[in-house]
Amino acid sequence: MLCEHPQFADRCDKYGGWDNFETSNWDKLLKYQPDFIEKAKEYETGCAILLFRRPELVDECRRLDEIYWDYWGIILAKNPQLADRFNRWNEINFYRWMALLKKQPQFAEKAKESLDGWLAVLITFPKLASSFDKWNELGPRDWLKLLKKRPEFADKCDKFGDLDTDDWEELLGAQPLFAEKARKCGVDPNPLTRGDIDDEDSDEASDEGFLFDEDDGEDDDGDIEW
């Protein structure tokens, strides 16, 4: 409504409508009514879209500390120069680390600060495994994520016996070579092995439709960023 009738902005002020704005709402509004940029600086989702679109405004955004960590992961993938303004690296989950390291591999050292981050590092940069000393801290689901992409680390795994049927189905679907391991764990691999390798990016956070106005979800290169 405000995109076409900005004169009704006072209604948003009166009834708290701004609090309900998602990042995609701010993106669309600022596209058609850039005069609302000052209002965007007052809200978490508004600040998130500003940092993504116009990182030079970082010092003017008033809600930096409130921006959702996943938004930050997406912002940093495009604007890594803002890394010094983010201090919650340990909140980023495995899937967002996978997506972030794909675009900004220089954040590998930051990723090592958490177990989820380390998993993404091991998958993305397996040669760094020699400096990883927390193998015994990996749980069954951690091993599932790792072995789907990097079966060469199987000799480090002591959790095969803790994988359930669904885990084995997922693992064998990506890496049928573990069929013998499944048998040794009392699991019949034949009905579980789908034989179709998972899509290469299936373990990465999806950005599509996450932040942008649906009519303007691409960057200058035509790639979905969020």
C-alpha cells in the first residue's frame, strides 16, 4: 500500500505497522519510495536490507545488535567488509556456514570458533582436518552431514552404530559405498540405498525468497542472493 500511497505512513506509526515489516517488505518499499530510508534505519529488518543493499550506511543503522544472525550470514556473503560489525559468529549454524564459506572462504578461521562452523570447514577445506582435534565431540547427525560430503573421514567416525534408519537412508543415498558399514551395524542397505547422489548444495542454507521483494530477488548478475 505504501509503495503507491506513501501518505498513509502515519497509519503505520499509529497502529504499529512498521513492527510487522519483513525484509522483503522493506526491500520493495525502498525500491519505490526511497524517502523511507530513515524509517528503515529504526527497525531490525529495515537495517538488514540496508546493510545488504547499501553497506556504506552501516553507521546510520540503529538496530545492528538486533539483526538476526541468519540475516547477518547473508549480508556478509555479499559484503564481507562488514565482518567487524558482527560479533555473534558462534550463533551461525552449519547450513549458513556452508553457504557463507562458498562465497567468502576467508571466514574459515571464524568458522572454527564453533563445531557447526568446523563441520563446514572440514567439508569445504578438507586439508585443514589435520588441525581439527574435536572428532570425539561430533554427534551422529554431525557425522551424517560430514560423511555425506566427505566419505574419506570415515576412519575417524565412531558413531556408525548410533545412526538410525533414517540416517542410514540419507547417508546411503549420498554415499552407497557405506553399504557394508550398514550391514555391520545390523541395517539392511538394500531397501535403503536409493543410488541417487544428493544435490551438491542440498546441505547449504537456501537464500531464495528469504529477504527480497519477490519481483526483485536477483543481483546484477542474475543470481539469487538470499
